[in-house]
Amino acid sequence: MPPLLAQAIGCPAPKIQRSILALALCCAAGVFGTMAGANPYAPSPYAQCVQAARAFAGLSLPENGAEETAMGGGAYRLDWPAQAVQCQATATQVQALAVAGQMLVVDGYAGAEAAELRAHMDGQINLMANQCWAQVNGIKASVAQGFEPKLRAPNPKLAQLKAQFQRNLDLASGAFYARAYSESVPKLRRLEAIEQILAKAAPDQRNSAECWKLADEYSQLQLQAQENATALEGVIAEMSAQLAAQKTEIDGLRAQLARAEAALRDTAVELRDYRRPKRVQELAQAIARKDLGAAQDLFAQLSREYQLSSKELRLLEQAAIEAIKPIPAVNRRANFQGYSLLSQINPDEPYYQRKRQQYDPARSD
């Protein structure tokens, strides 16, 4: 840098100048490195053009090495001569894309016809807006010239002025024509029905008054039938919707019932498991007080409802043996009940079976 220019802009000493110059070169290198695709995650004209070429032409372009020209406004023109691709883009949008001389993107749109269609849409929108503003200005002028003096005059007929203004507004907005068409639809349908009926009549009778009368009556019946059918379809649609809603509600209630039943089953299982130790204790108490008949019934119920553990069976067997030992042999009924209980607790022990048979009251010996 010339010394005079350095003094004019207040530049620092040469050593500091070199540091600032190096920093500026690094920043510039970072900018152009990003432009060339050094940061693949940052949006860039390169990435936009590569994606557009892949989407519109099925080409895979390298993300660097293109001939680039700054176009201003953040736009760059990128040329890949080997692939005959020219592209102009910003970091966010492809403005133009040509492949082998064919324009695939024009002004950001998919071809010239798409761009022309977009311009046509804008033109129609602007035309409609201009027409609307012309109608608005016309209404304003009519209010200023026709209604304003009357509203300022003594005793204005406000209801009449309001109705007249509404008619003018309807005419200008198109509501009048829409309402007139809606009111004429039934008449048009009736004429169409009459024409269809007369087309089926003999040619020499189509213009007779009697034929027209019958056609008119039949057309009214036909239109009434169509209206009834339409009304019936509406009722059916409404009922179908109600049935669908009821079905949904019933399905929901069934799901709730199923969940309630599952919860009830789980509660019953928990309750049964909760009562198990108490019922085993009741059985042990019945054995201890030598109520062996009741003990047989309790053991049968427990066996049906629970899978008793080997430890529980062993303890019950030992308690039953201790209860039977002091019973005298002459008490055949008590011995029979005791060994019957032991046979239930341990059916694999043949001794209990023999003793049960020995004390069976049905035996005579």
C-alpha cells in the first residue's frame, strides 16, 4: 500500500498491515471455500444447481470445479462445459437451468410454459383486482352523487335509501345474479323435464294443449319424486351417520366392558391368592381338631382352586398322621376318614390306600 494512502486512511504499521491482510485473505478464502462446496451443510448456489440438475435432468454434477460468474444480488452463474450445463442460482433458489441448450428452469419455474402460466395468473389476478376497484369506485361515486345529498336533506327516507343501496351493491358484487340464478333453477329443471317428456310423445301431438298439460303434470310429479329422493338420501345419510356414531359408541362401551372384565378377573385372582394362606390354615385347624370329614371337603376345594406346593402337602400329611395316631382301631369311621384324607394328600402312598380299604365301613370283616 502506498505510504501516502496508508497515512490518509490511518493504516497501522507495516507489521500490523501484514497481519490484517492475512486475516482478510483467510476470510475471503472461507467465503470462496463455502461457495465451492467446502461446507456441504451450508446452502449455496453450487448445491442448488447440483440438486436441480439431478431433479430436472437426472445428471450428477460435481459440487466444485464449475466456471462461476458473479451476477449480483447474491446470484452466480455456474457452467459445467463437459456436461453442457449452465445454471444461475442464489443460495436459496435456482433462477435458470439449461442442459444441452434446452431451458429446464426459467425465472425459477419448470420451463418457459410454467413461467408464462405464472405470469398469466398474475395478469388475471391484477385484472380482477382492477375490476373490483372499478366497481368499488363506482359505488363510491354513486353514494357521493346520489345518496349523499338525500341523506343530508330533511326527512330522508332511510329504509328506501338502504334498500336501493343494497340493490346497487348486489348488482355490482354479483350477488344479484347468483340469487336470480338460484331462484330460476327449479323453473329450468321443470322445463327440461317437460322437454324430455314431449320428446317421447308423437310428433303430431307435441303441440297440443292436452299433451302440454299432461307433460307439465308429469314433470311436476317427476321433480317432486326427485326432491323426495334427494330428501330421502339426506335422511339416509343422516341415519347412517347416526348409526356410525352409535356403532363407535358401542365399540367404545364394549372395549370398556372388556377392560372391566379383565380387571375383575385380575382382582378375583388376587383375592383368591390373598385368601389361600387363610384357607390352608383352616384345613390345618380342621385336621388338628380331628374334624376329618370337614378336612376332606376343605382339601378337595383347595385342590380344585390351587396348586399346593410340595412343602404344603408334606406339612398337611404330617398333621393328618399326628391326628390319626391316637384314634383307636375300633373307631372304623374315624380311621376311614383319616386314611381317606391321607390318600387325597399323597395318592402315591399304597399304605394309605390299604388302610383306607381296611377301615372301609362297607366291609363286613
